[in-house]
Amino acid sequence: MMKAMGSGYEKIHVCINDCIIYYKDYKDLNACPVCNKSRWKVDEKTNKTYINTPAKVLWYFPIIPRFKRLFQSKTTAENLTWHATSTNKPRVLRHPSDSPAWKAIDDRYSDTIGSDPRNLRLGICTDGVDVHRGNRNHSVWPILAVICNLPPWIFMKRKFIMLSLLISGVPGNNIDVFLQPLIDNLASLFEVGEPTYDAYKQEMFTLRAAVLWTINDYPALGTLCGCPYSGFKGCVVCRGDTQCVRIFHTKKQSYAAHKRYLSHDHPFRKQTKTFNGKEEMRTTKEPMTGEEIYYEVKNINNEWGKGSESLSGSKRKRDNTRSQPYWKKFNIWYQRLSYWKYLPVQHCIDLMHVEKNVAEKKKSL
């Protein structure tokens, strides 16, 4: 019934080591061209191959038919332009349309996506979910799309949050492999558009869409953008200049230069015994722009897969030392979405984790 309404899903086979998905050029292969593992399930004890039983599956829920169906409801179609018809209050952030990210896309692409308020702006959210608590062998990673055009009192309602991908297991740095079908649809919606009927205005128009940001917790942010989220370079703002001190007799790091983000005359800057024994009078480091990040990562040669052997035949080792290159990959957001490098903020930390991990702990102290 749901498939007849345009809400079906596609099963896409995946390499058991997450090297590739059997999609586009790899659609008809029977073995992974990277690690040579079979596409089909193999019994490790008897070495029997079960033909037509995939070793791993990615579930993809196509988003374009669902976006088009939103405009078939007069009420929803009207709500999707609320940001353009409602009264705007100067210097008040009442909706994502008041943010610099929204305005940056409208100004740069005023003749395409900025020309029609019905064009969609999206937020992409993801995190791991343990189906059986504490057992990572049964984890899944859902990829959700949030429609930011809607009024603030309904755009976070469950019926407007769209599940687009369901990834089995923990993808880690290989999440770009799984994102390909979704990113391809998003790139097509931005560059070409999709003919759509608007039931509210009773006319056809070309629907376009752009992703304004991703919204995740801190580890998922590092996974999506391809940078460290822990260890000696665990700060996404300071990057390679992160001031990290390893605490004796523990396996944890302390980021001793966090006092740089206080006001210049704050008394904590001169306190020594309470912190790392040093005064901190340095200024903060400016975050990199999207274009600066793009020119740093565009020449990285990506290698996907989490098998026991890499392309060179040796085991992959996790290098978390100070000499490790900061960026891990040329991520798919920069590769496929032409506007991504012009966004003021590409990845956001969600409010829940900031509140739980910062505000509540500070209050308890």
C-alpha cells in the first residue's frame, strides 16, 4: 500500500566490508572489486555460498516522490511557504530562513533555488541506534531528512521527518559509501529540479532542494565531515593546533587551551592551579570557511572498506598521534553538492547533547 503511494524502498546490496555498494557501475558485479569478497552470503564453516542472499543490505527510501507528494496537500503546500509570507522581525531568529546559511544560498543562487519560496531547504540528521542495548552487532544508522521550510511549530513533527536511509551496522568513516543514493537525489534536485504540482496554487513548477546543514552529536559530526572528534586533534575549530594534554595514569586527554574562548579580562585566564598550571592570554582561532576546507581536502585519495586487509595488503592501523593528518577523507558532501563549500556552517551539534553534556553538568558543579 505504501509503495503504491510513492513511499516504497529499495534494497541495495553492500560489500560485507563496506568497500562499495552495488549501485550504478557496480550494480551487476558478483564480488567486490576492492576486497574481492563475494556479494552473497558465505557460510564461514562450510565455505558454501548462498546465491541471491546478499551478505549485507542498505535500505533506501527515495525522497523525491515524498517531497512531491507534500505539495499535493493544499494545507501542507501553503505551510511550505510560511517562511516567505509571515511577518519578519529584524534581528530576531524565529526560523531557519533568518539564518546566514539560508540567505547565503538565496543570494548566490538567486536565479534557481532562491527564485521560488517553495524550493525546499533541508537538514540531515543521523546517529547510531542499538536495537539491542549495548550490542553493537545489532546497530543501525538511520539517515533522516528534516524540512526546514515549514513553520517552527510543525517542522520537527514526526510526520515531516523523513527516513531516507537505513544502514546496517556501524559505518564509521565509510558512511560516504552508503550516502551515495541520497546525495545523488539531492544533487539532482538542486541542479535540475523535478516537475511538481502545487495543489495550493494549482500550477506546475520545478521543485528544487538544498541541504543547509547536518545536525548530529559530536562523534557523528566527525564521521560525516571526516575529521577527528577525540584524541590529540579532537577540536574541529582548533584542528591541528588543538592544545591537548594527556592525563597521567588515565587514557584520557584534557584540552587545556579551552580558556582561550573566554573574554579577554576573564579571571579564569590567570588562574593556574585550577587548570594546567599556566596562564592563558592567547586569542581564539577563527573557524575555517567551507572553501578553505574544500581546498585542503580535494586532493585526498579516498580508500573505503573496513576489512582485515587494505589495498596494500597490510592491516589498517588507527593512528591517533600528533603527526596524523587532520582530514581523513574528501567527503561526499563536497564531491557531489556544488554549493556545500559556500555554506557558513555545514555541520551542527544538536541542542540535546549540548544541554545534557554541558549545561546540566555545569549546573551540577
